[in-house]
Amino acid sequence: MSTPTSSAQSPSSAGPRVVIITGLSGAGRRTAAHQMEDLGWYVVDNLPPSMLPGLVDLARRNDIAKLGVVLDVRSRALFEQLGVVFADLAEQGVEVEVLYLEADDAVIVRRQESTRRPLPLQGDGRLVDGITKERAMLSSLRAAADLVIDTTNLNVHQLSARVAHAYGGDDGERIRVVVMSFGFKNGLPLDADLVLDVRFLPNPHWVPELRPQTGLSEAVSSYVLGQNGATDFLDKLQGLFQTMAPGYVREGKRQVTVAIGCTGGKHRSTAMSEEFGRRLREQGMQVSVMHRDLGKE
């Protein structure tokens, strides 16, 4: 939504760094909030938006540097106040970031049915009706979000790792990069900023001694990176990202997800993601590499 407050500034003078944790019910808000608490953030759940300026002022006076606030549709009509509240905080020098969590309808239905809890906006209707209403109410927040995480294919540990990577450091001016391998047969990662396809490389699946291994093994990695076009692809991608990264920072986007896919997410995409992550680290970027589909049949 806007540029986060630099951690180099004193909380007492500039206010805390504020992250709104929001998104669909069942998409992982609670997991994200707990992870941020573990990272040292002061987290408040289900705060009415009109109370946010007062909370920020309280945090400033008590030298709380990192403030996380869970906002969801339980506040209902109070969401109309958010634009005014964010504008008021910006005038005070406090920039608000938004972390938005979402998932496919079918996944949210399955999660809610397992907890046997209705959705806040469901009323007497079906679960899918409640999801539809939530998506509509939260659409403006999603459009303005600094970071969107699609938890459809993530377990709680993977989600916690994504949150830790995004909010675990103190340097708000450095870009944070998630390099994610995936398999096209399992669907595109909807929260990716860049999606690359490495299916142009020969598939180690057809090499009997490599088939049971993954792109994390030295044998598969050497095979993939040794193919014609692999190094050239990485060189060009690295150069492209070097050009894009400063622009992302200037535009206030400090969380970037680069998804690299192959057929199943086991060999080529895994090896290429590990190598690309290594290259970005050598450039001084803060990088986390995750493998969405590794281990799936």
C-alpha cells in the first residue's frame, strides 16, 4: 500500500512499523499473527479500524517498534473508515503495510468444515456464499496489499516461513525475495509476481538413475544446470531482476515472489530455483527458497 517506515528511524519520533494482517477467513490469518508475535511484533487481533490511530500513538509512546494489527470482516461496516484512518496516519509519518492472505474457495470450505465453524458473513447461507461476500468486502484491501500470500498449497510451516522471511528482519529498505519452485500440473502459484517456465530443459525424470532424486541432489542439479540454455536462462533472468529490483523498492514493494515451474516441481524447477536463489544472495539480496510441490506425487 505504501512505503514502510525505515527501522533506522526512532519509534518515538516516526512511529512504529505497522502491518495490517488481513484476508479471507480460513486463509491463515491466525498462523501469520502467531508467527509475527514469535518474531517480536506486538500483535492485536480484531481491532476496530477507528482505534488504530490511538493504538499507534500508544505504541509510539511505549517505544514499540513493530506493530501488527489483525483486521477482518468481523469489523464489517467499520471497514469504510480504513481509507480515512490510513490517510491520517500517513500525515503523522506512519506508513501502513498490508499483508493479505487468501486461498481457493474449495480449500477454505474444507478448512472451515474441519473446524465446524461458520464464516462471519455466512448467515443462514452456504459457506461459499460467505466466502463470496468476504472477497467483495476485502477487494480494495487486496488490491492495495503490499504482500499477498496464497495459502491454497501451503501448510502451516510453509506459511510461517513466508511470514518470517517477509517480517523477520529489521531492514525495511531491502527487497526480500521468495524464489518458489512449483509444478505446472498442480496449478500456477497465484501470489507470484513473476512466473518462469523451465520445461524447455530436458527432464531428469527420463533418466532412470535421476528419477527418484530431486533437484536438491547434486546429481540432478549438475544435470539440469549442465543443459544447453540453463546458464544462459539464469544469466538473463538475473540481469532482468537486477533491473527490476530497484524499481520495486522505489514503488514501495519490498516483497517479491519469483516462481519457477516445471512439469511436476521435482527436478528442473527445484534445481533452477536453488541456483537462482544462490545468485541473488551473492548480490546481497535477502532470499528465501521454497519448493511448493516437492514431495507430492
